[in-house]
Amino acid sequence: MSIAATQKRSFSAILWDYLTTVDHKKVAHLYLFGGGFFFLLGGLEALIIRIQLIKPMNDFISAGFYNEMFTMHGTTMIFLAAMPLILALMNAAMPLQIGARDVAFPFLNALGVWLFIFGGILLNMSWFLGGAPDAGWTSYVPLATDSATHGVDFYVLGLQIAGAGTLMSGINFLATIINMRAPGMTYMRMPLFTWTTFITSVLILFAFPALTIGLFLLMFDRMFGSAFFNAALGGNAIIWEHLFWIFGHPEVYILILPIFGIFSEIFATFSKKRLFGYTAMVFATMLIAFLGFMVWAHHMFTVGLGAMANSIFAVATMAIAVPTGIKIFNWLATMWGGSIKINSAMLWSLGFIPTFTIGGMTGVMLGSAVADYQYHDTYFVVAHFHYVIVGGTVFGIFAGLHYWWPKMFGRILNETLGKWTFWVFFFGFHFTFFVQHFLGLMGMPRRYWVFLNDQELDLGNFISTIGAFLMGVGVIMFLWNVIATAVKGEKAEADPWDGRTLEWSIPSPPPFYNFKQVPLVRGLDALWIEKTEGNKQMTPGEPLDDIHMPNGSILPFIMSLGFFIAGIGFIYQVDHKLWYIVLYGGMALALGTMVVRSLKDDLGFYVKKEELEREAK
Amino acid sequence: MKGWMGKFRALFILGVLALVLTGCGKENLTAFVPKGYGAESSMKLIILSIVVMTFVFLSVMIIYTIVLFRFREKKGQEDYIPKQVEGNKTLETIWTVIPIILVFVLAIPTVIATFDLADVSGAAEEGAISVDVTGNQYWWHFEYQGEEIQTSQDMYIPVGEKVYLNMISSDVIHSFWVPTIAGKMDVNVENTNQMYIEAYEEGVYWGKCAELCGPSHSLMDFKVVAVSPEEYEQWVADMQSVDPEEEPQDAVAVEGKELFEANNCMTCHAIGSTGSNVAPNLTNFGNRTKVAGFMEMTPENLADWIQDPEKFKPGNNMTGTYPDVSKEDAEKIAEYLMQLKHTEITPDVAGN
Amino acid sequence: MSHIHPLNPETMPNEPEKATLEGKNKFLGLWFFLGGETVLFASLFGTYIALRNSTAGGPTSQEMFGLELVFIMTILLLTSSLTSVYAMYHMKNQDFKKMQLWLGVTGLLGLSFLGLEIYEFAHYITDYGFTFRSSAFGSAFYTLVGFHGGHVTFGIAWLITIMIRNAKRGLNLYNAPKYYTFSLYWHFIDVIWVFVFTVVYLMGKVA
């Protein structure tokens, strides 16, 4: 790869570039495209669900198909949309924020994204191969073990493959942040998004293995006749619930903590003020993460764990409100006394505060175990988690995309369209989910294919469906914005927002080596400090020298393909032994690639000093 | 932008208003109007938490509004650089300590109520009513301990008395929820969960399955019929003296009974307190509130159901376990089943 | 690209495994990986403890387990940990041959451990009819112990790959971290075995 590779290239060259890339910025693009695609798919599923519920006793889709629909909606949105989109933003911004040239393990980074893409494809292939999973995204056994189609098998293998990729990303980001910060960037000088990426990575590292094991046990029960969840042979279905939520609850924080980081950046930037209570913010994040591992059983208050367990988990759950409250107040205090500029990124962030506060309110309400006996598994819960996941995560992703789009693609998203998107989506969102709080307590459990006539649930559901379509319109407007911007968007300068952190000190989009010279960091908001002292750019932290960069490789793609093929083999070997050929073939491909990787030295290449100097002219 | 915002806001307020106008949901289904011990405990905590949380929400919104009005970028002052504040110890302490206090306000009653609702020691007392509840795809079975009474779908309880439930599932996890009387509890496969319910008023209360259990999860409705203690005594006596072999009065029903037997319905369904319970017990079927838990109780609906249950409850376990039944035969069986009225204590009695 | 040349005492840094950024990353990354592995095994142990008495009428742990064999397995694996320490000691002294030798011994000990484990499993299956499918206890037992065995197998494959790969190249700053991370991994699966021995076998025999 040469620096002069900016001229027009053929499509196949670009494709090959993406297939073999290990550059964190291109990996971010892949996460964005993949996650964006699955987000649209999950949104479509949501609309189908809402059409089915537009009136009582509707028969728009059949009961079994409805179960597949909401199972895939949840699974897709959590694992294949929200997570990858967050990973896209992490990959795009975090290495730049710490002044690094790439992540610690570029190869693993590429492997992670391909595993996600192949896992997502595998999961969605189920639609065309006899039926999607239909036991809910929580996939409670024995419903999941009894499920007759291969759907749940696709769920198990798809998530196992995608989850392995996520775990790699977590480890990768941890090593990157610890080892690859620019000189002078101490931990307490890291931008808050880097901090939340770090803490989220810890959560990923300790939460995902529980899911891995849960999925293995489910897979063994379904495919190899083991008896973990089979009550007749002494198995216990509650084990699945525990394993799932030991993963599942931290997962919620994996989805929200990075978003807190994004908002912290945006509030500070567009208020032109330093983040209020930075230290408190960092420790609040840590506390939330820590408590996040202690509260999984609040998803299981009605399971019958006993009063003692329920009480402990109830109190722990409520305790999380304290650090979360600290954050909300710190954001408000950041804006207090500032000079607030409201653009699209800021609109999404401002919309987040009331929305997420409501989500937090209902969260505390749900934490009260006895009250939860009424809320549990009703539309109240559906409303609550959409308030936090859409009102938090999705709003945050939109905010982050508007904020970093210039850095990622060198163009600024259209502001007018951006604001329209926000307003339509924002109102659509509240229409859809606010009424659901009431529907739940009026006696509508979640995952209901139909609600009966004359139960006074008609109006609420109707409003909800209309709102969902407004959200759909909002998403289409955003897509339109993306396309319009790609075609004739305003070119972005290096620092379009008067930014405070290192990513704004380099060109948009940055050269593939990011920093010609790694910058010297002199405090929190490193770029802002230089600006206030009248410096045009960062002081270099090293002399100009050759830059060592990793080689691209097709191996991550092939390895992921191998696991994908093996996954298909696993799913179908129960039908016919010949499928073992596919299983072993896929495994051989994956492990073979691993051996090749291990045997072939990959020493990377150097961008020569002379070349860098030439470019500067 | 502003004008549009106003319109949106108006629409939004209108939507909320419409919702309020519909009231709090259907009587004896909604959790908003509790008529039982558990639902009341939950409601107290719901109200307490809403009050506490509204206080928090309003504090946030007041600051938020002030910020948005006072600290917007001013025209002509685009280059203004605000003071860079690091933090403020006092403020930060305040917004840490107050939430901690609020958490305590909420946590203490929660813990007390949790232990209170989990206390099923009364089940061992003399004269306590215990019902073994079995969740099945997609129906509920009730067996009254020590009374030799079995029934399905409609559970009769006396008002003002704690009724202890021992719940287990025969297939997948279900969840037992009668919103107006009590919060829910899961019905697991490998262990018996215990809870109690107590209704304050007579009435027919809607019950729902609240844990995904398959395609017809949303149709797994049941009823709790709360009657006066005297009526309950009579119901128990009547149910104990059921004669499963009793011949119907009219000719069609007699034929129906023969068909019922000829088609081996008894392999799965029982009338009376003995016999198979792999399918809903049909004792006192004629007094049920609904066919299959959710359809109006008419002979036509019942006949349709007998002919093709799959059409109404996808994934049910009845489909395909018996030979095809003609429309005529189905009507006759329906006629027989509809006259199975073993007691005067019916859902109509409840609340009168 | 100085760091791929074999090391000699003059150019040898104090900790060759952490002398380069790549090496540091590998070292740290592996530690984190082991952190994740801990949760993985914790989940399996939790499952096993919950199900260890769910024999569904089949053979129980008290009936089957014999501590003698497992004790020998433990000794083998613990010794292999020690030999891998020797290997790392020789790496620090740039004695490549001795390092490879001790790694070889480590691998052989690991292989004999695996052999005994396979023998043990075969014994339960043929003599007691105790399989992966006989009961929840069976599933949990074979999964937990098998997962550990799988980790040992993977470790041996990893060891063989790096030993063959570097046989002719000698030690350099590029492959030193690979050896070092392997040894960390190997210690980790030894530690896990100590827990397996305690929770599965000792508690299974005594309790």
C-alpha cells in the first residue's frame, strides 16, 4: 500500500482492500456497514411486529412466524446492530483519541469484524432454511431445547461466532489503551469515550464467556443429547437463565457505557466547556460496570429464587441509579455556563437526557422486586428497555455518527436533514414506547402474538404502531442523508467542530498511519490546551521517523468463513452424518488458516521517513 | 423547525390525553386497580417509586430547561470561550447523597414487601386452602389439595382468604399472572414454586401466561373466580360429588357422550377428580367462562374448536391426537360438554 | 527489522518477551484472554456444582471416581508447569536448545496427562456405562473436564507449532513473546486443573 493511493481505484481493488484490511478505520467502516444493514433488518422486523399488533386479534402473520419475528428482532438489534455500531465508533475514534497508529492486534481486529459479519449471515440464513429461532432473544429452555426447527441451532452457532469476534475486540481495545497511548497521555488525561471503551471492554471480557458457555450447553443439549436442561435426566433450566443473565445484564452496560462516553465528548465540545466532574465521571462509570455484574438476577425476580436473593438483587439494582444520576447531573453541569451550539449531534444528545432519565426512572421502579412482579414480562418492561436502548444507545449512535462522520468519511452530514431525522425519530419513539408502560400494567404481557378483543388495549397499541412508522421514516431520512452526503456533501476540514481531543488534530479522513508524529499530550482535552495557548497543532512527541505498520491479510476473512462453514455443519449433522464432512471441512479451513498465520512471520512494513516528508510538501 | 415542533407537541399531548381517557384498562384485568393482596402490595410500591422518581425527573428537567434557555450560543458571541470548570465538590456531593437517601426510601419497603409476599408458612395451617397448579401448553390445571377436586382453566377461590398455590409446569416455563389480584410467578419444570393469592372482592379475574411458552403463548388465558366463602364451600361440595358417568338429559347430548367416548377423548380428558390430566379436565365444563381460555362460550365455538383446534391455538397438543370429527358429530359432542354443569356456583354468581 | 535476528548476549534485553511493543501487547492480551477464560471455567464449575448430584439414577461420583489415577494426572500436569518454568529460565539465558528441550518435556508430560484422561473417560464409559448423555451429572462432568482436556490439547498443538516453526531460527524478539505467552497459558490450565481436582474429584469422592 502506498500513500499515493488516493486516486480513483477500481471497485474490485476497493473490495479487495476491505477484505484484507487490518486498518482500524476501515474495520470501523465494515462494522458500520454490517451493523447498519442489520439495523435496517431489525427495524423491518419491528415494523412487522407492530403491524401485527395494530388491532386486536389481528392475523397479519401467523403465531409461529410472529415468535420468529420478535426473536430475530431482539437478537439482531442487540448482537448484530447495536454492538457492531458501537464497535464501529470505538474503532473509528478510540485509537485516534489516544494518539495511536492502530490497535494492538490489527489482525484480531479484522478477524473480529469478519466473525461478526459471518455470524450475522449465519443467523439470518435461518429465515430461508426452515425457520428462524423462535424462543425469544433470551432463548429460555426448555422452550429453546424443544423448538422443532433448526432456528435455535442457527441462533446458537450464529451468536457463538459473532460473540467470539466481540470478545477479541474487547481484549484488543484493552491492550491498545494500556500499551499504545501517546506520550503524556496518562489514564486521567484520556478522553471519556476512551475511558468508557476501556471499561466496556472489561465488561465484554468478563461477560461474554458466560454466554459462550450457555450457548455451548444449549448446543450440546440440542445437538449431542446432553442433559443440562433436561429435567427428566436431572437437568435444570434455571442454569440457562443464570448464565444468560450473568452475560445479559453486563451486556446492557456494554451497550450504554460507550454511549455515555460519546455524549460526554459531545456535550463538552458543543458547550465549549471542559467536562464537568471528569474524575467523578470516570469512577461512576467504573462503579456502574462493577455493579452491573451484581444485579443479573433482577431479570429473574419471578423465577422463585426466594425473598433473600430477590431483596439483595433489588437493592443492588437500585444502587446503580446513584452513579447513573451522577452522570446525568454532570452533563447538565457541563452545559451550565457554557455556550451551547445545537446541531444534529447535539440534538440527539439533548434528546437523550429526558428520554434516558425516564428509562432510568422505570429502571429503578423495576428494581423494586415486588413491584416487578407486576411489571415483569409485560409491555412495561418492553417500554423500559426501549427507553434505555433506543433512547440511550440508538440516540447515542446517531449522535456519534453525526459527530465523527467527518473524521470517518471526510464529509459532514447534512444538518437540515439531520435535524429533521432527529425530530421525526424522537417523536416517533415516544409515541411508540410511552404508551407501552401503561399497556403493560393494563394486562398485556410481552411477546403476545395477539391481544384479545374488548380488553381496552386497542388504542394504546394503535398509537404505538403509528409511532413505530414515524421512527421508520426517521431512519429512511438518515439513510437519505448518508447517500446525499456521499454524493455531494460538504468536505470536512480537520477540525470542523472546534474539537478538544486528538482525533481533531489530524486530517479528515486521517492518513492510514493516523499520526505522522505521535503527539505529546499535556493534559485532558489535549488539542484544546494547544488551541488555548495559540498553537496551530499538537507538539510532536517524537522525531519524524519511519513508521511501522501491519500488513493487510485475507486470513481473517478465510478463518471466519471456515467457522461459518463449520457452523453449518454443526447445525445439520443431526439430520445426516454426511454433514460432518462440512463440519470438519470448515474446521480444517479455520484451524488451517490459524496454523498458516502462526507459521508465517508477519513483520509488517515501514512507511519511509522520506515518503512522509515528501507528502508534507 | 419551531412551528413543526409545536404541532408535534400538540399531537403528543393529544395522544397522552386519549390514553388517559381510556381509563386504566379493563376491570379485573388491569393491575392499576388492585383487588387482591399481592396486587395491592405491588401497587403501593409502584406509587411510591413513581413519586420518588418523578421528583428526580423534575429536578433534572428543571435544570435542563434552564440550561437550554440561558446558555445557548449568543448571536455575535460565537467566539466566546466559557470558563473551563473542572467540577464542584459541594454540588457533586449533593447529587450523590440525595439519590442514596432516595434509594433507601425505596429499598426498605421493597425488602419488607418481598419477604411478606414470600411467606407461605400459612399453607401448613389447619384449614388452609392449597391448590396445585400445573402449567401446560396452553392451558392451566388446578388440583385442590386434600379435596379431591380437579379442574382446569377456571380456578375458584373464596374471597378474603389466602389461597396457597404450588406451581409446576409439565412442559416449558410458564408464568402465572392475575394482574388485578397478584403479581406473577414463574411456573418452572423442575421445581415447585409457591405463592399465595387473596382476592378482596368477588369477581371473575383474568389470568394470563406471562412467560413465552410457544406460538399460542398469547392465548393461554385463564380465570380466577372469586366467590363468597359460603359459595366456595358449596362449590367444593358440588365438585366432590360429581358423577362422571352421569347420563345427559336430552338425546343429542346422549349421542354426544357416546361420540365423546367413541373418539377416545377420555384418554386425555377427564371428568371428575380421577382420570387422565394430560389435557384440560372437563368437570363443570358447561360453566366455564371461555372455550379454550379465550373464545366466547358458545356451542358453535366449541364445535369449531373440536373440529380444528390448530386454527385457534397454533401449536396446541390436541391437534392430531384423534380422528377427524365431522361437523355434526362435533356439534353433538359440544352439546354434551356444554351441559356438564355440576354446580350452581358459576362465574355469574361471582360478584352478585 | 533488527528484532528477527537471533539474539546474542550483547543485544539481549533483560525481558526478551516484553522488549517490543508487539511483545508487550501479546503479553497483556494473553493475560486478558486468561481473565476471560476464568469466567468461562467459572461458569462451567458453577454448572457442574449445580448438577453434580443430578445423577438420574445413574452412577454417582462416589461410586466411580478413583483418586489414585487422578493424583498421578495431577502430578504430571504440575510437573509440566515446572518444566515450562525451566524453559522460560533458559529463554532468559538465551539458551535456545535447552529451552526447546524443556518445552519438549512439557509437551510430553501434557500428552501423558491426556492419555490418562482418555483412559479414565473410557473406563467410566465401559465399566459404568456413564456417558455424556446418561444424566445431567454426566453432561456436566464430561463438559467441564473435557473443556479442560480440550485446552490441554490446544496447548500441546500450539507448543508443537512454535517449536517446529522456530527450530532452525533460534530465539529472537519476534518469537520470544510467543514462547512466553504459551508458558503463561500452560500455567493457567494447570491452575484450572487444581480446581478440577478439588471440585470434581476430591469433593466428588468425599462429599
